[in-house]
Amino acid sequence: PQGNWDSQVLLLPRACTGIENIDEAITLLEQNNWDLVAAINGVIPQENGILQSEYGGETLQGPAYGPTSHSTAASSTPSSSSAFRHVVPSRQIVERQPRMLDFRVEYRDRNVDVVLEDSSTVGEIKHILENELQIPASKMLLKGWKTGDVDDSTVLKTLHLPKNNSLYVLTPDLPPSSSASHSGALQESLNQNFMLIVTHREVQREYNLNFSGSSTIQEVKRNVYDLTSIPVRHQLWEGWPPSATDDSMTLAASGVTFPCHRLTVGRRTSPVQTREQSEEQCTDVHMVSDSDGDDFEDATEFGVDDGEMFGVASSALRKSPMMPENAENEGDALLQFTAEFSSRYGDCHPVYFIGSLEAAFQEAFYGKARDRKLLAIYLHHDDSVLTNVFCSQMLCAESIVSYLSQNFITWAWDMTKEANRARFLTMCTRHFGSVVAQTIRTQKTDQFPLFLIIMGKRSSNEVLNVIQGNTTVDELMMRLMAAMEIFSAQQQEDIKDEDEREARENVKREQDEAYRISLEADRAKREAQEREIAEQFRLEQIRKEQEEEREAIRLSLEQSLPPEPKEESTESVSKLRIRTPSGEFFERRFLASSKLQVVFDFVASKGYPWEEYKLLGTFPRRDVTQLDPNKSLLEVKLYPQETLFLEAKE
């Protein structure tokens, strides 16, 4: 870049994009081959305005004209003081919110619409497509990026994409369908650039517009609206091919001539306007109105129907009411409200809570402090001239829809029918008090629709704001954000109180648990002691019983023993000397003819039963208890005397 380009590079960050860093601005220019228009349009959201360049004449790049909001388009006459003109954004307050990007992804004969925040990654797009197309993300090649190939971890914000984008999916590892050849040709056309030469019939001016083959006819019409100020619904076209039957078709599929195609656009004149102009011309051929036509067109641009401009209520032209009268179930009434709202104003609208007002309170206010939200109550009125404008331009604005979905629970009610109006006022009195109900009751029809912002408090519900229908998108957003700031401060206090309360409850629970464990341990210890005492008592009883039984046996044996023969007895006498395990000795005389069992009974009567002790001889060493107890002492050679000793059995 030379000469004036240097000054443009220095002015680029601050004047147009808000980028203060020169190195960042130069990097953006290098990415766009030093095309200033492309660089600026790559970082400015498309709804913020249009940039035009003197250096390229009237030729404008298609990506610079994404779908826009209903803001006034810039004039096509270049300024003499600067090569670029910056149209001030009408929604600067929204720039602090996440920017939403729209992607239309084509795969063979299917189109998939994906809406994501610019903080998302390419991989998240593939994940959504995987669910929609039933194709593994690993087999998917996502093409059509204007900045070259990207990987799954690339953040969309770093690509500086416009709001509306067209991509296509290639699956080289999957078998092709029967229409593979057609799809291949279509994919090739999507990557081509088409030049549309559009002639504005009323002013006889031509615009040379470059669009990629993936751009839709709807995008072309919206961009032409930015240049000509003709709303899309009032555009009358000539030159589109017969196959271009749907505005959602891409240029590649519409059949326009490549590389250049001529079109003509003019303003569609309504029958009412034609009749008025004819009457004026018949009255005075020299009378020219400078305001009537402009006023009428301004009204249509802001969503006011032709019937409203000439005193015909728009509700009379509608086929069905927003909500049935005297509906018994509020959930069913809101289902019809949502369906009718979508049919009138499109699918881009707030997500209305389906259920009673009490259920909406419960959802918004009575969860954990971190999960609570503000409650927005939208009061609709079909007889108000502001309703169509408010719904189509404010309530359905993407920024408003996104902000409401993130921070609000939105509940709606139709005030058109008197019965429904009375029912809501009763609910309002019950939940908010008579003052708020009286405020709503005194609102005139032309002040509707109303938007009530409700914040739940500990003891009551507080109405933070009542927004009337005569507002703008910026003002509506500012008032929503102001209510959110108040709510956030209160929410932080509630979170702090809730955390402290939970901490106290946790400490109490821990103390109760420790006390319970201590009681359990004490009870277990006491029960163990009781069991031990009981066991000791039982064993003692058994021991006593055994001792008593043994003593009884001993006494019985002692009494059953034959008397000890005297020393001077004439019969043969055997004298036995028995040593106990403790070293004591006891002696007794037995008749030699006595059986060995008598000796065993004698030893048992002394407390040494032969079942527990064995009686051993000395010379030779032998176990006498193993001998036949029916033999005599003489037969077992325990005569005339013998020394034996007792030993406990193992």
C-alpha cells in the first residue's frame, strides 16, 4: 500500500472497526489481500451498516452485504472527504452481547440451518451436522470457508465471518448417491462467483454485485434493500430464471447465468396507492404530492399494513385471534398464542413459557439463587397500531430474542378480548397488587403492547419496568439491560445469603452426623460389653455345671469302689502308688483279683477321669489305660506292687 493507503490503514481501526492496535489492523488487511472493504466487512457485523469504496466504482463484494436489520441504507454517492463512509450502527448497545452466526450447510440434496455464537468452534458445527445428517463427524469435510481450510478446534470468532454463511459438506469416504454427478456439479457451482447486474428501475441506476454461488436469493434481495431502500416484500423483480421459485435457493441452484446475469428491480405499487394517485391526477394534473407517497412507504417499512394506513384495523384482516376467549387452560391458550405468533411474525421470536402465570413464577423465582431469572410478561393487543411494528421489528429482533432467552422467562397474554383482559387483571391483582393492576387497566389501546419486567423477592414480586409499545430496539435493549443490572445485584446478595445458609446447614448436618456416630459408637460399645458379660456368665454357668457333674460322678465312683483290703488280709493284695501331674502321690491297696476297671474308677474318684488322663507304667513303660479293663491286676502284672503316674491326654 502506498500514498493515501497509509492514512487509510491508520484510520481503519479507530474510524470503522474500533480496533486500536495497528498491527492487528495490518494483519486483517494481509488476510484479505489488502482489500480494505473486505477487511472492514469481515470484522463489522453485517446488520451494522454498509461500507462502499470509491476505488472500485459501483462494484461491491457480495460478502459485504449479509442480511441486515431494518435500518436505513446508506446512500450510494461516495463522500468527497474520504474514500469510505461508515454507517453508524443502530444497535451499538448489542455489541456487548454474544454475536450469533447463521450457517446454511448443503449436503447433496439437503440443507441444514445452524445458528451458533461466534465463540463456538468448527467442531461444534460438525457435531450438530452429525445428528442432523447421520454422518460421523470424522467422515465429514466442511468446506466453503472464505478464509481457507480450518480444523475442528478453530474458534469461529477468529475467522471474522459475516452473519450469514453458506457451507457444504463433502464425504469422500462414503459411497456416493445416485445423484452424485449432479451434486458434484452443484458443489463446483457453489464455489464460483456470480456477478449480478441489478438495475434500479425508478432511478435508472445499475449496481454490479458479486456473490458466491452459495449465497441465497433472499440474501440478494436483502442486500438490494440496503442499496435501494425498497423493502423485500415491496420489490418487483424481472430477470430471475423460471427455476428460481424459492428465495431460500442458492444462486448456484437457481439457474442464473454464469458468470454474469442481469436483473431489474422496482418498487411494487399497492392497489390502494394506485387508486389514490389516480384520484389525485384526475383532480389536478399539475398537483404533485411530496409527502403522501413517502409517508406511505415509511409506514410499510416499519411494518404497518396498508389497511392500518387507511383506517382499517389490522385485526379485521387476520384470520384467527392470538388467544381463544375464555380459555379454561392457560397452557393451551399459550400454545395457540405461540403458534399464531409464529405464523404472523416468523419463527425468530422469544420462547414463550407454556403454562400458568404461577408456574412461570415458580420457574423464574423459586429455584436456586444461581438459576433464577427475571420474568418478562408480554401483553399483546391486536387493536393497537403499534403491535405489528413492535412484534416484527423489536420483539423478533435477533439481539432481543437472544438476550431474553439467556436472562428471562418470557410469558405472554393477549389483551384483545375483554374476557381475557379481565382474567389477566385478576391475576395481576393477586400477584402484584391493586396498584399495578390499576396501572395496566388505565393503559390505552394505542399504548399497547406492554412489556412487564418482574423480579422475584423474598416476600413479594416487584415490577421493575413497564415498557410501552412506542419504543425502539436500542431503548428496549437498554431497559432490559438496566433491569438485568438491578436483578444481578439482588441475585448476588441472594447467592451470598444462600451460600451462607447452606454453609450453616452443612455445619449443623456435620455436627448432627458426628453426634449420631458418637451415639452409635457408645451404643455399640455398651452392647459389646453387655454381650461379653453375658458370655462370661454363660461360660461360668457351663463351668459350674460341668464341675458339679464331675463332682457327682466322682462321688458316685468313690462310693462304688470296693473297700480297701487290710494289710493282714489273707488274700493276695496289690499295692499301687500313683503320681499325679502336679507331683503328689496317693496309694491304695487292691485285691490282686480286682479288675483293672477298679483302679480306673479309683483314679477318676480322685478327679482324674480316664477319658482325660492316661495311666502309665514305669518298667516297662506302658499305657495301662490301653489294657483291657476287665482283666485282673494279677493278669496285667500290677502285682504285688507298682508305681504308676498320670499324664493328661492330648
